[in-house]
Amino acid sequence: MVSDNEKGLVLAVASSVFIGSSFILKKKGLKRAAANGTRAGIGGYTYLLEPLWWVGLVTMTFGEIANFVAYVYAPAVLVTPLGALSIIISAVLAHFLLNEKLKKMGVWGCVCCIVGSVMIVIHAPQEQTPNSVQAIWKLAMQPAFLIYVATSMSIVLALILYCEPLCGQTNVLVYIGICSLMGSLTVMSIKAVGIAVKLTLEGINQVWYPETWFFVMVAAVCVVTQMIYLNKALDTFNAAIVSPIYYVMFTTLTIVASAIMFKDWYGQDTESIASEICGFITVLTGTVILHATREEEQQASLGTMRWRESGKSFNEEHLLSLYRPPEYQQGKTPSLR
């Protein structure tokens, strides 16, 4: 008989395959939409008319559903690290289908991000599962978690109102920051809904509690916000860059939010704390490498364009001098005969 952990493992792997593939499908859909209208990165919504984008959205939905159900059957320590598979899948598919080449340093950056995130997740504290939605509501009303929610929403508003118009098209952290912060709140609300569904299926009805529907509404708002800004990130930046950074920030913030809400940090030993710090340093190193690789590619591309333009001007001038009459070459006006 298949155990719950094995069910969770299969669902988590399937989720990574779906989500990693959805990045590429949505990216190709965004490119097609940009060719026929306004790009999503500058506020356009023509991608809603592109079938391939919808295929990507459906694929991502299947992945998120599989990931959601995986958390019901298996612990987060088993499910969350497997999300790194989506990065590898999207990077490989982007290399072959989108012609977005990853250099060796970019590969090492991805490896650092994955290793660091896995270290953080493995050494993250175990959480205690509440036995009712009302118990989760009490956890959500804790002053520490309310401060986290207020801080996250303040940062999101600052990124949307100030940073996005200023540097949203040049700094990948703007869009990804919005997605990750909202994503951490999404996971908390989705987890509450998942517990409610599980308890209801076990015979303990949670449907009639208003807290259940509040968590559903919060999850819906956060998911829609994530979708909009993830589209902007994919439309503006390289998919092989967006995926690892999004995974790193989303995983980190989700662990922090979960630790605050469920008080999982209490009772940790020194070894676990040291391992988590090493994980954060590794993640930071990978992020810096990814940014450095992107800047080098942009500078190389710009240098190539300038070289081509200067070469074109030189060739045109050289050809003009070859076919110019002698009188022009000597600075004289040719006589008409």
C-alpha cells in the first residue's frame, strides 16, 4: 500500500514538472502577444488573447494544485525542496525552446540558489498542525504575524507605487519581490484552506466557519496579484533568471512567515541555526552571480550593436569614397560637359 509520504513525493515531483513547463509556455505566449500588441511588461493585457499563454496558465494551475495536495499528504520538509526541480526544468527548456542561453557562471548561480534554499528548508523547524480553522485564526491574529503582514503589504505597495515606475523594467527584484511577498501570504492562507478541507473530509465540518472563507478570499487576491506581476517579470527578463530568484525569495519568505505564524523557531539548536545562516549566504551568493551574468550579457549585447553600427558607417563611407569622382575626392566641383 502506498504511504502518505510517497503520495506527497509523487505529487511534488509532478508539481515541479508542471510549474517548470508553465514558465516556458507563458513566456512564449507573452512573446507572441507582444508582437501583436502592448507588452505585459509595460501594462498591456493582449496576452489574454493568446492561447499558448492560457495553456501555460492551466499547466501552472495543475502544478499548484498538485503542490497544494502534496502538503496535505507529506510534510513541508519533503515537499518544499522538490520545488527546486521546477528551476532546472524551466532553465533546460528555456535553453532549447527560447534560445535563452545560460553561461557557466549562470549555471553555478542556479546551483548556489538551489543548494542554499535546500539547506534552509532541510534545517527549518518542524511545524505543528492546528486541529481547526479557528485555531489557525488565533495564530494569524498574533501580534508578531500581524506585524509581518503589515510590513509585507507596506513593501508591496512601495514596490508597486514607487519602485515599479522607476526601475521595474531594469531590476528583476521589483516584480519578483511583489510576487514573493504576496506568495508567502498565499501559502499561509492556502494552508489554512487545505487544513479546513482535510478536516471536513474527515468528518469535522469547517465550511460554515467565516474564517475559512476569509482565508479563501485572501488566497484569491494574493494569487491574482502574483499572476499579474509574474507575467510582467517573465515578459521583461530572462526566464532562466526569473525562475531561480523567484524560487529563492518565495521559499525564504514562506519559511519566515510560517515560522512566525506557527511559532516554529522555538527550541531550535545551534547547529540548525548555523545551517540556516549558511543557506542564506549561499542563496545570496547565487543571486549575485545571476545578476552579474545578466549584466555581462546586456553589456556584451550593447557592445555588439554599437560595433555593428560603427562598422556600417565605416563601410558606407569607404564605398562612397571608392565610387566618388576624382573631382569630389580633391574637393573640386565637377564641370558639366
